[in-house]
Amino acid sequence: MHEGGAYWFSCHNSPKNRKKSTLTSSHAPSSWPHDRSYGREDPPATWLYLTVWLAGVLVYVNGLTGDFVHDDVSAIKTNPDVLGTNPLHQIFFNDYWGKAMSDPLSHKSYRPFTILTFRINHLLFGLRPVLFHAVNLLLHSCVCVLLTRLLLRLLRLPQGTVLSAALIFATHPVHTEAVTGLVGRADLLAALAFLASIFSYHSAIETDRVNPNYEDGIDDEGESAGEGGGGEGRSLGSGWENTRREIPGIVREGIGDGGEGEREGGEGNKEWVWVQRAGMVTGVGTLCKEPALTALLACAAWDVILHRKHVRRLFGHQSTMKHLRPLVRRLSRLCLMGAVILVFRLWMLRGASPIFSDQDNPASFSPSFLTRLLTFLYLPAFNAWLLVCPWRLAHDWQMGSIPLVTSFTDLRLVASIAFYAAILLILRAGCLLKGREGQALLLGWSLLVLPFLPATNLLFPVGFVVAERILYIPSLGYSVLVSVGMSRVGRLRAPCLLLLLLVFSCRTVHRNRDWESRETLFLSGLRTLPHNAKMHYNFANLQKDLGNTDLAKFHYTEAIRLWPRHSSAHNNLGTLVKNTSQAEKHFWLALKAHPRHSHAFYNLAHLRQQQGRVGEAVALLEESLRYDSTNTEAVSILAGLYRDTGRYTEAENLHLSLLAARSTDPAVYNNYAAFLQKSGRGEAALQHYQTALLLDPQHRETLVNTATLLATLHRNNQAEMLYKRALAVSWEAETGESLGKLYLNTGRLEEAESAFRTVLTHHPESLSSRVYLAQVKQQQRCYLQSEELLQQVLSRDPAHLEALFQLSLLYTSTNHTQDALSLAHRAAHNCSTPPTLCARLYAHYGDLLSDHHSNDQAAQSYLLAVQLEPTFTHVHVNLGALYHTKGEYTLAWRHYLKAHAQEPSNTLLLENMEKLRRAQLLQAPASIPHCFNKS
């Protein structure tokens, strides 16, 4: 039997061996030589795997209800590579966040296989967070089981020691960011590949010797250690001899002692095959997350650990290189494969390193070498403390969360010294202890230290200070070391382990709740690191999205106080302040801190556009697109400004360039279609809307825009269907209103009423829906209900123009002409924007004045209307009629012709034009009363 430690038991649990072992034990008290399972048949290892698997699941099961939070939003929820809007092959050319690796702004985190799992998740289950969490939970439990298998197979530790190590790993609170945070799947997949690579490499080592249980130097040095399934201390030398006699086919030479002839042929090929598999698994892991590459270092370390007897003798000139030839051969092959993987990964940087700021890693930007060195030496000690005492956890440790170590007087240097002393002591103990306990210490040390090397900043700068998910793989080693240490505390081992597991489990369950939503995560961050500007910035973003403007401004201000160079906080605060000079100040401060901040240029351009400084707005938008050419909003606004200033070709070229760069993005097609629609090219716009919907049938904005266009083309049934599809994707009050307006304009009053009442049920504060509902009630001749609704709107907003207009129309219909005229005057003269509404108000006021025979005032109001809306047919007809009655035939013809250009088949207009023609032919008097019609 070869499962877990059972193979070792079958070789050593004879009464003869047990008797020998009790006479020769020389170790200090430890569970290694005094395991209680000695003398009994060990149960199968299945119970170990099941226990560990259940522990890994149970402590994280309350995290299944979490939403997409923090980095999950950009990596999954809005990532076109995950949503399937990008073609599948694009995954292998984009970074973790969906941006092209060749893009200068790319984060350069290349993890295509992790993105592929997200894409499959989305393809099978959609954007349902619970199923993304379920996959993460399954992966974590698999890593726990694989760790158990590794300790049983490679080290053949006592099952109690294996169980404690695996349970410590399964329940450790520092893993919540990797397991409950969805983007942590990269670390879970990397850990699986990391362990699988070690297994493959161990199989390569086993081909160098037939006996897989060989332990270095045991038969020569008389080492004493506990055996695989637990047993008392015994003479391992005699046990090893018995093993070799009892197992057929075992050769007497140790690792590396086989003759060269044995390595020829099959065994040598098998070794190369297993080393290749280790390299390929490492390569796959590196495409999940970069730290998986350190698996090759762990493999090399394990090989050296198994050959440490010969390495020691070589340095003591007691051995020759012939004993180490297989080791050197395997290490050379590891170096070759590691070089291939590393070259490929560097090639994927596309000639540019990732761009980090002082916000990401303040120490690396410090001008003082001493500060950089002392801080970088302290950070591993801080990470180690998170493993030892994972009580103070946070999702983001940027922006001064850990103050820089600037001098030798900083007391944190004591922690650094203690940490490195502990690391060296563990290494020394592993080298001095013989047998499996020494191997366990050395392997645990390797698993703790080697995977963490890329995050130390000592090899190259990284884009973070501390990241808890980076500790997922190193915690494998931590768990082994703690478990081995606990094996030496005798009877206190069980209570200590239970207490530790209880504390870890409770902290993990509690920490999972922090990842429930954006609000719970950001609040926990503020509690843990109130001096971290990033925490205040994140919380401010959340409050901004929730509409809590005052609270958002407070936390943006606090973020700026803590980190004055926080460009994004300045930019976002500028979008919230009402004072334009203050807003402009914050945008410029954002650009001062980050001269390439494309969103600050964009917001400043928007401000200039509102101020009517179109030339400056165009220049700022062009600068924004210089640093982020894929900003769809900037492209749309700049193209609109180009169009308004007659630069149609340049406007369209902007959209076409963006379309070429993002040919699979439905938002780009939607924006181009909207541009075409505003340019009067409705059919072309419809084609691009349809292309966008082919790419993403649930793209809400495109569904709404297409429905609006179809409504203007009088394809009302299709428009209705698309509005309903948009509401099914995401219920929004504006879309519900649009559907209601479609029903209102087509005379489907009952359905319109139902639509507007639905909107008011969800959003009782919606004033526009009350106005539309009032229009419905007016057409149903329910005048009192209509008046009541409009008065409710005006009580909340006395200057609500549409409500004033509709109430004026209502009073006109009910013969309250003086009230109607007063409201129309109030509405028209208070209107400044939008021009179309103001034109309607002036036209309505002109109609009322004309009915009161105030023709001069009516003409003046009509002229204001056509200045705002030159194509207003109704106004041109009425102006023409007024001038007609006054005998000003030239002006009358001018307005009739403008109306005719818009509506050549307008019967009323044609009648008036014919009357004017006859009047001119007859040279009629200047005033021809009662011979014209008004629109």
C-alpha cells in the first residue's frame, strides 16, 4: 500500500522493529518518536483528506454570499475578456484587467489562464457572484488536500503532524483575500500548480532510485526519527536495512549512488519526462499568476534537501561529484526551463515595464537609499507577523499604511532583526536535525521563503507594499513549520492546536463578512487603517455612487489631507464641488500630481465646455485622448464638438479610430451609432446599434438608444420590445419613463399610466414621471387629477419648466386663460436650457398672446422661439400668418418658405401660402382680416 504513510508502516511495524526502537531512541521529547498511534495499525489516509477538505470548505462557506467587490469589478464584472465581448484569443494578449499588454498604461499582470476560468464561469452561470465564490472555495479545498498529500508522500510525517499542518493552512485568516476575494483565484490556481510541480519533480527524483522512501544518510549516520505513520523512536539504521530486505527490487545504493549504466535508457528518460512535466505545470501556473514560477526554486531546494548528506560531504572533501551528478543534471534542466518561462514572461511585457507610482509603493520612490533598504528589510517581517497574528487585516496597504523606516533609531528594526534571526535559526535547526524532522523543517523553510522572494522588492520593485493574497503560497511553509514545532510540546500539543484552530476559524468567518459588499469591505478598511488615504478614497467612491455627496466630499478631503498628492481624489472631488473655481483648482492639482491623468483633462474639458470655451475644451479633450485613446466618453464629446464646429470628417475619424482599436466593444459601436443618429444618418446608426447588440445582446445603453431611434422612425412595436429588454437587463427609471412616453405618444394611455406609476413606485421622488402621468390624466380628461399631480411637482420645484408648461396647457384647455398666460410667461422667461424646451415654451406663450390679440408681443415670443429652434414649423407658420395680417408679405413669405422646407405637405401651410399669393396678385390692402389660418 502506497497511500499516505501506510507504506512506511508496512515496512516498520513488526514487533522486532518496535523492540529495537525502544532501546535506541536518543531524541528530546517529541511527538515524532512518541506518537500515540504506535503499535496499532494506522487508519487509511482517506479520513485525513476528508477532514482537511471539510475544514477548508466550512470556514469559508459564509463567504459565498459576497458580491463583486474592489478589484473584482474591473477584473471580472467589466472585463471584456471575461464577459466574452472580446474574442477568445485576445485573452492571451491582454493583461489581467482586459487592457492590451502592449498598451503603455497596462498593469503588465499577465494571467490568461485565470481569466479563462472567469470566462468559463461567466459562460456557464453568468455574472452570479455565488458561483464565482463557489469555484474559489473548491480550489482552496483542493489546495488543502494537495498539501496533505505532499506531506504524506514527500515527508511521510506522522498523520497527526500532517493533520495539524493542513488544518492550520485550511483555516488561516490571511487567506480570506485570496479565497473570498474573487481576483484571488489567481493565487489559488498558482498554488495548485506550485504543489503539482513539486509532485512531478519528486517523481523525477524517485526515478534516480528505486526506493521512494530513501532518506539521506539514514543507513550510514544512524539517525533517529519518527516514521511515516507514527511510531516510537527506533534504530532507523536497522529499520532501513529491514526495509531494503523486505521490499523486492530495492538496491542498496542511496540517492546518486547508482552506476552510470543504470541511468542509461528507460530510467533516464523517465526522469527527463517528469522534470519536463514539472516545468510545464510551472509554466501553466505562471500563466495563472507569476509567483508560481518559484515552484522551480522549491523543487531545486527539495532535491538539495534529499542530497544534503552528499552536499555536506562534498564541502568537507569527503565525497566526489559522482554522487551529485543526478542532482546537477536535474538542476540544470530546471534552470533551462525556468529560463524559458522567464524569457517568455519578459517578452510579454512588450518592451515596457509596468508603471507604478509612489502611491503604490512609497518606499521604492524614496530618494534615500537607507530608507529604501531599511523599509524593504522590514516589510518581510511585517508579512511574517500577519501569518503569526492575522488579526489586523486589510484589503489595501498602500499610501503610508506602513510608515517608512528612515533611520536606525526606528524600533521596528528590532522586529526586522528578530525575524531574520528566526529565519536563520530555523534553517540552522533544519540542517542540524537529521531524519524526517530535519527534512520537514527545511522544506517548510523553503516553502515559506522562496515563494515570497518576488514580493520583497529586493529583486525588482513591485506595485504594492503588502498584499495578503501574496502570502497564500508562503503560508504553506508557515503551516508546516508551526506543525513541526507543535510536535515538540508533548501533551500540550492537542490543546494548543485546538485553541489555534478555534481562533483562526473564528477570525476567518468574521473576516469573510467584511468581503460581503463594497460597503462592508471599505468600512472594515477604515476601521483597520484610518490613516490610509486609499481607504478614504475607496469609501468616498462608494458614497459618490450611492448619491451621498456630502459624505463623499468629506472622505475625498480626508484622503487628500493624508496624501496631498492623491491625484484621483482631487479629480473626483472636483466633480462633486458646485463652485466651478474650486472644481477647476482640484482638476489642476490632480494634473500637477499626475501630469498624464486623462480623466482630469477630460473633466477640465467638460468644465470649459459648460463655460462656453469650446476651443479650450477641444484642446483639453485632445490631450486626454493623447494619454488614453480608448476613453469612449472623451471620444464621443470631442467628436460632438468637432461636428458642431463643422469638422465632420475629423469627428467621424475619431469614432472610426476607436472602432478599429476596440472592434469588439459594444459601447464603441453604440457611441458611433449615436453620433450617426445625431448627424441625421438614422439607417446607418441603426446598423451599428444592431452590431453592438450582436456583440452583447444585453448592452442596456444600446437597447435604449436603439429603441429611441426606432420610435422616431415610427417602428413602435420594435421600440417597445427593446425597451422591455433593457428593463429586464437592469430596471432603470429613465428607461421606464421612455417606455411610458412611447405609450403616451401612440395613444396607449392605460399602458402609459401603468408604466409611469411603476416608475413612481420604485422612485417616488421622480418629478418628471409625475409630469408625464399628469399628461396622461389630461388626455383622459381627468383634469383635477392632472392639476393635483402638477401642483405636487411645483410644490417641490417651483421652477420646474415642464410642469409649468403642462399646467399652462391644462388651464388653457379648461378656459383658465389668465392663469395659463401667467404660467406660460413664468416658464418662458425663466428658461435658459435646453434650447428645444425653451423654444416650445416661447411658442406656447406666443400662441396665448396671439389668442389675446397681442400680436406684437406674440411675434416677439415667436421670434425668440425660432432663434432657439430654427426648424420649428409651427412657429414659422404662425409668424407667417401674423406678418400676413399686418401686410408684411415679404416677411410672411420668408417664414412660410422655412416652414414649407420642413413640412412640404402641411395642408394648413399650403392654404395660407395660396391666400398670400392671391393677395399679392390682387394687390390687396395691407391688412386682410380673417383670411388666414394659424397652426
